[in-house]
Amino acid sequence: MLRKVWAHFDAGGPLVGRPWPIRYRGSDEERAGHLRAMGVRRFTALAYAHRPAMAADLNAWTLGFAARTPECVPSATFFPEPGVLDVVDAALAAGARIFKVHLQVGAYDPNDPLLEPVWGRLAETGTPVVVHAGSGPVANGYTGPGPFGEVLRRHPALAAVIAHFGAPEYEGFLDLADRYPNVRLDTTMVFTTFFPGFPPALLPRVEELGLAGRVLLGSDYPNIPHPYAHQLDSLQRLGFGEDWLRAVCWGNAAGMMER
């Protein structure tokens, strides 16, 4: 599976408009060891299902990885297919504490009726779900703040983490964060040289939300085209100060996972 993921990124230039060389190849143990060496104390294993009949097997792997890797938060995924609630409930029973879904790669509607009980279960249990809902790198009919905004309208307590700050629809997802108190945004690749173009006029809202507990550090490690530290440097260059960095790089996520 990982070799297929790497092959996808190796061929990703035409899709994203520039090469995407994977920076951190190697074994699972080597990649986890590199995080430890950098002082990363907690991390996730955010696999996602992009077609039917994948989620249960992916969850077995990610939850197994967490069981043998003390720093890893038990992570899981799901896909709109018959039995999806059973898959989610099984993952929760096995200790999953966070989920990941990818509307852009999976090309499915978050408002699929099959997912309605899943969103309800996650909202009811307070379990966070990281959602790639933005249209980057290529839009489909289910990306952007509109479709996932409908999910939040029906499940306003859902603890959703919007990956990549919702790139490129930054303002629309910031509006969702303003409207729903459990919506957060992660910094994955945003503000780096690989993701240029964040609107300067929106930066005061980023600062405010970070101090309010609503911005979380994200990296997409290990499948990134730049050094891990570049994301941290990019956040420091925003100039929001030590309190903001401390919140975004540790306190905000720690507080979310304590609920």
C-alpha cells in the first residue's frame, strides 16, 4: 500500500503543477524514530479509505501500529459503504481516538445518507475527525466549505479538523470555524513555500483562532516534499509569538484529545 502511495506522489507533478518528491521514505520504525529524534511527543497515523472494502483493513493496521508505538494516537478511517457504522463502532471499541477522511481523493459526498449515523456517532462521542474537505489540488463536486458545511449544520457539535486549512477555500472554512465551536483547522503545508498564496488579510483570524484553541499543527509527515522543520519555520515566520506557537504546536491538540 505504501509503495502505491509513493508511486502516486511520484507521478503527482501534472496534478499539483510541480514535483512532489517524498522526503521521508524508509521503514515504519525509521520514520517513527525520526519523529522521536526531533522531539515530537505525540503523533497520529492518518490513513484514509478512498474506495469500499478498505477501511477495516486500514484500521487494523493503524490501530496495530499505535499499539506497538506508544507515541501514536490510535487512528482510524471510514468510507460511505454498507456497514460503515459497524466499522466505526469496531474502531472505537478497539480504542480509536481520531479518524481521517479525504473527500477530495475519495470523491464522495459527505452528505451521503450512509454517513449520517457515523457523523452522529462521532459527534455523540466527541471523537475528532480530520477531514480533507478543501478543493486542493483539484476540486470535485464534494469539496469546498459548502458540502461539509451541510454536515456541520446537522451535527453542530462534531469535532472536525479541517486539513490544510481547507486550501484553497481558506476564508470559507474560517467562516465555518467561526460558526461551529468544535471546528478546528490544521496547518498542514499551509504557509510553507510549497503552499504559497495564503491571503494576508486573513492572518489576523488565524492568530485569533490559534490563541482560542482552534488551530492545530499538521505536517503530512512522512509524505511531504520538504523537511519537517520547514512547517515549523513557516509558522514561526508568521510572527504571532511564543504563546501562539505553544498553543498550535501542542496545547490545542492536547486539549482537544482530553475531551
